[in-house]
Amino acid sequence: QVQLVESGGGLVQPGGSLRLSCAASAHSSSIYAMGWYRQAPGNQRELVARITGGGSTNYADSVKGRFTISRDNAKNTVYLQMNSLKPEDTAVYYCNAVTLVFRLDYWGQGTQVTVSS
């Protein structure tokens, strides 16, 4: 069982920045990949960014060049730095972890990000 605790969401104006954090209860060596997904009202949940234990990353096209995912293995924590935020980035952001063994999926409770003037 992996518990994920997210923080850092909130209200920001267009063009602003936010940093999301997600702390995992499991040691980083047991986690294959961690990532961030988001879900806006009426939409399906979509991948925003993901990072593997080896540091490989992938991003949704809509956030490339604006968002950066990083991972602190010593703290079992993943971060999402979001810059140049747009109203269409408004969504609930969920942290995800995939275990090394059996590739099990775990989810955080979600944190609201609202981009509005």
C-alpha cells in the first residue's frame, strides 16, 4: 500500500506559477514511476507529466515548455513546477505512483488548481 499526500494547489492569475508536491509513504526504490494527472469538469482524467525512477520524463503536449516534473528520491517526493499558467490548466490535479512490483497504481486525493483573473 502506498499513500500519496499532495500539496500546493490554489488560485493563481493567468501567467502565474504554482508548485505541487506529492510525498509517497513508500521508499522510492519500490516505485517505478510517479506522475501528475488532471481532471477538469466534464473531462476525462489526463496525464500531465510523469517521471521514472531513472529520471526519464514525459509531458502532455499542452504543458511542454511550461511545466517541469522532478523527483527527490531521498524524500520520496515528486514535484510539478507549473509556470505560465493558463485558464485551461484549471483542474483537480492528482498524484500517481506505480509500484515496481506488479505495476500497481496508487492515487492521491487530488488538489485543486484554479487559474483565473
